Amino acid sequence: MSENPERSVIVERTSSGQFVATNARGGSISFGTSSDDGQGTGFTPVELFLAAIGGCTAVDVDIATGRHAEPTRFSVTVAGDKVSDDLGNRMTNLKVEFAVAFPDGEEAERARAILPRAVKASHDRLCTVSRTVETGTPVTTTITDA
């Protein structure tokens, strides 16, 4: 276990329906609600959730395969269905699809050979985001004085 296992971000409202999340290292990302006319290009919280799943597993797989060869293509598509039912709003049918290509050569062959194992290892034990979703973790909410 790491010395400091806690991870956190601070989410602050910047305007109506718009927010910025800032991590402890000072990095930030803006997001918000999508416009009713679908014209906004910013990420919604659900899209950030999908990106977190894809990004987490992409990092795992890139580390494993990148030791052998630099990919010529590395794309991860994450999709799912947003539903609203008696359990509330949630995502179902989450799917992660890798499209990875390597150049010719012996090192690239090794990268291609370990790609399926790397994807499986990420899914089964390494990717903190998807592992948290699949195992289920309670979320506690509180209100503090501002």
C-alpha cells in the first residue's frame, strides 16, 4: 500500500452549470452540464467518468506494451448506456475497446503479443477506476459550513 493512499480533487463552481476540478498538484479540468441544444463542446460529468475508465486502463496498457515498442495507433473507446429507472440515474453496459497498432519489427511483435495480457491485467486488477466500479464502493456525502 502507498504511504498516502488518499486521493482528492476540489470541484468549484465557476458559473451556472460550469465547474473546474483541481488536483493537489495544481492540474485542473473544466466541465459542466451540456446545453439543451447539444452545442456545447465541454465534457459532462458522465463523459469524464467514461474518460477516467478509458484513461486508467490506457495508462496500464501503454506502460506494459510501450516497454517493447512505440505504437503507431493507440485509441481507447469507452461507451455505455445512460439509464434512469427505479435505481436512479446510472450507466449500464459499459464497454472498453482498444485499437492498438505497432510498426513492424521484433520489438513490436513482443508488444503485440503481450497486448491481450496487458488489457486483461488492467481490467482484472490494475485499473483503480474500473475496479472500483466493478467491485462497488459506497459514496458518503456530507455538508460542511462554507
